[in-house]
Amino acid sequence: MSRYIVKGNSKLEGEVNISGSKNSALPIIAACILNGGTNILYNVPNIKDTNGMFEILRDLGCVVKKKGKKIIINSENINKFHINEKLMREMRSSVIIVGALIARFKNAIFSYPGGCEIGARPIDLHINGLKKLGINISENTRYIVCKCDKIIPAEIQLDFPSVGATENLMLAAVFTDGETIIRNVAMEPEIIDLQNFLNRMGAKISGAGSNIIKIKGVKSLKEVSFNIMPDRIETGTFLCYTAMTGGKIKVNKVNINDVSPILMKLEEAGCKIEKKNDYIRLDGPKRLKAIDIQTLPYPGFPTDMQSIFLSMLTTAKGTSIITENIFENRFKCVPELVRMGAKISISNSCAIVKGVRKLVGAEIFATDLRGGAALIGAALMAKGTTMVENCEFVERGYESLETKLRNLGVDIIKER
């Protein structure tokens, strides 16, 4: 187990470069299975989740090499279709590999995926969509077995715009003999990045960014090089860290359109924001104003930013109400924030946050990725020293977080 030791009363000042997107890199890494050749990826974040995906690909028979910022993946010699159960249980996003294996080999065996405990997150949407594509699926208490002779084009209506299900079905339908139409799909920017990657390989996919995606099947895909988009959640995290500490920051290598819902809420809370091309400047006020937030599928406010905003608003002037509409367990960091002096009450899917003047340092425990990032934010504001335990959760999604924070003036140490 690792932990961060953070001295509070910090004020972030300076510049930070945003890493590549975790939520874009993971499905694109999985998609490298499809063409049975060599693909080169750039701007892949060096984090636990991407390294976990590389481990799964190697276990399947892929060759994965890192050369500086370049990742080279060769999937020619995949020799099994059973995704390693231990590796899969460590990361929910590993389920996306299923779609790629099915598309190329008509065969995949996997266990139920793991990851952060932020809600049930059933994979029924994945399973039901795959069945529509003609895939025979059998389940027992341990494994799900997917097999078919031929993947057939279909019209699929998702009951909820699930990011993972959208990605899995996009991968699975690439080689069908005809056109597959998926309705009520996720519209996140990472879906557009996956579409761009697949189309560069030779796929014929349109509609990403809207609520309908169309996939015209092709016979084969070619080898490509691709640059992963910036991480919009890391962008939002550093903007919030600066806002909550009353600092000033320039955030480089960003896509401004992708973070519009975050920027609007930060401005509503009293931040001054300048947006230019691929960077954002933010000046935090002496004290933030309370705001209300509702998480929604994109282009609504992202659930991945909810915990971090909740932490930020613990010291805002007034009372904030945060409504979580996506995952039922996104408030798991609240007891730890209360230990630091926050005044938060939970009512069903709402958190009512009464702003206090100051938080107090404590020994606190992260239980999930974004909740852990929220606790680090609270530590930045708190009086005294805070020890944030279980930081391996945070390392799942943030590249060199402590180094970037130190470069912005934060007194932070990582211990193992």
C-alpha cells in the first residue's frame, strides 16, 4: 500500500502539462488486437490502468514494447481467448477487450471485471448488445463464454448510454457483413477518439459524439500510429485543486471543448478563467461560492469530477447540493472528508455540503480513484499535515501526480 503525505495550506501556482486520456487509451489499446499487426500509440499515460491492459495483452500473446513516450503493440500471435481472471478483476475497463477478441476470433472467455467500488455497474448492456450481433453467450458463476460462427449486423438500442458498452459494441461490429446501428450510445469525447483510431485503421464508423453510431463492416484493418487525446478529468482535477487553494495555474495540452461543463461550474463558483487554443488559465478566488451540481451523461457534468468538486466545495461560502445520477456509491469519500471537519449530509443520491472555513489534516483512506483524488484536494486545503492512505487507487488514473503537484509548489511525499 502507498500513501501521500501532504502539508496543507497549499496554493497551487505555475504550469502543468496534461497527460493522455486514461479513458481514451484503454479502449484504443484493446482495439490494437483487431488488425493482427503492429500499432504505435503516443501520449499513453503511464498509470496502473494502462499498464494493467498491457499485462492482459501480453498474457494473450501480444508483444508490447515501451520506447520513451511511444508504445508499440503487436497482436499477430495471440494464442488464447481466455482473459486472465486475476488481471481482469483488477480493472473494469478490461471488459472492452472482449469486443476486440470476438471481432477477430469469434471467441472470448472472461470473468466479471473489477475496479473501483463506486456502484454495481452491471455488464448486462454489453451482453445484450453482443447477443444482438449473433454471439452465443453462456454464463456460470465464474466465467462468461462468448462464441459464434459469424457476427451479424444489427440494430441495437442501449437502455442507458454506457461508455463501456458503446465501445465494446463498436469493436465487436467492425468486421460484420453489413451495417450495424447502435442507438442511445454514449457521446463522450473518448468515443470520438476511438472512432478516429478505428477509422484510421480502415474501419467505416460514423456518428461518434451523437447518440447514434453506424458501423459499416470491413474485411480487414491496417497498421497505424495514433496520438491519444488529452485527459479531460485530469484537466478538471488540476483546475479544481487550484480553485480550492486560491492559486493561479496555466494548464497546457488540453481540449477546451471537452471540459466545457467543468469550466462553467468553476466560473459559477467564482473562478476567473481564460481559454486560448490548447491551454486554460485559472485564478482561484479567496473563497469559492457554493454551487449546485447534477451529474449526467456527456455533455452533462461528468460523474468522474463529482467527488473532486464535492471536496472543493467543503470550504465554499454557503451550501452546495450535489446530485449523483450515474453511480450510487460515488459518495464513499464523504466519511473521510467529515473526519477532516467537512459538514456533509447524504440524502439518497444527494450530498448537502455546508461550507466551513477550514479543514483539518488527518489520516484518511482512499477507496476509489476519483474519491482518492478528492481527498488529496482536501489535504491541499487543510490546516496541518494529512496522510492519504491507499493511494494505489489514485495511481490508476493520474500520471506522476505527486511530481506535478510538487512542481506547482505543493509539499507532498509519496511513501510505500
